[in-house]
Amino acid sequence: MEKNKIAMNDELMDQVTGGSILPYRVQPGDTLGAIAKKYHVTLEQLMAWNNIKDPNYLVVGQQLKIKF
């Protein structure tokens, strides 16, 4: 018998785990890889949290969410 699984969206997961979101505004010269490294998260996490499909496309002034 398979146990029931509950799918949680990011907002609900943050509430359950006590996670916080740090807003980050993209600066000239930033790359997603450098931002991920600076905040000790993976590039894949940063892309998923911000619904980014192309890691090479950032806009100066763009607001990103960094979860921790």
C-alpha cells in the first residue's frame, strides 16, 4: 500500500521549515553563478526559485529571491 504524499509549493514549504527569502537586486557584472556562490546555493536552486530558464540572461535591476 502506497503512503499518501502531500505536494507543497515553495511558500508553504517556507512556512513549514521556517525558511526565509532574501531579495537580491542584480548589479552590473553579476552572473547567476557568482550570485549562487556568494549565497552558498546552487545555480539550479537559484534558477528554480526565480523561474529562470536561461542562466546567461540577467537584467540589471532584476529582483531575485534567494531562499535560506
